[in-house]
Amino acid sequence: MGKRQRKILITGGAGFIGSHLAERLLADGAEVSVIDDLSTGRYSNVRRLRDCPHFHFHKQSVVDEPSLKREIAKCDIVYHLAAAVGVDL
């Protein structure tokens, strides 16, 4: 019996670190979903992955709780990299 493919969610996955993490996880055989609202990340960072059948991009915010819960329920691992940059206090 073969090893089951890991399902991984990366929030903020269109950022520099998230996009490189997605690329590595795909190369390791994982199925990768990325959530990013593109407020600081760039679609161009994940464009090269879009034709991979195990890559899924969702343009949405992590504050969209119902959508986020649906995506988390499908995954084995979540890398939470979404963050607001330069927050003023």
C-alpha cells in the first residue's frame, strides 16, 4: 500500500517565503493549497505553480472564517504565514 499524499494549507502563500515553501512541498509530493488575499503577497510568486495538478490557489482573506475553516478541514498540516506588514500601534 502506497504512502498517502499529505494535504497542506499555506496561509499567506503568495508571499516570498510561502511561495518557496509551496514549491518545496510540491516537489516533495504534497498536495498544496494556498490562501492569500494578495494585499502584500503577489500572484506572480505562485504563477509558476498554477499548472501543477496538486497546487490550489484561493484568493481570499484569512479573516473569512467560514472559507478558512473549510480549507483547514481538508488539510493535514497548516503553515500560517499570513500577516499584516508594518502594523502601526
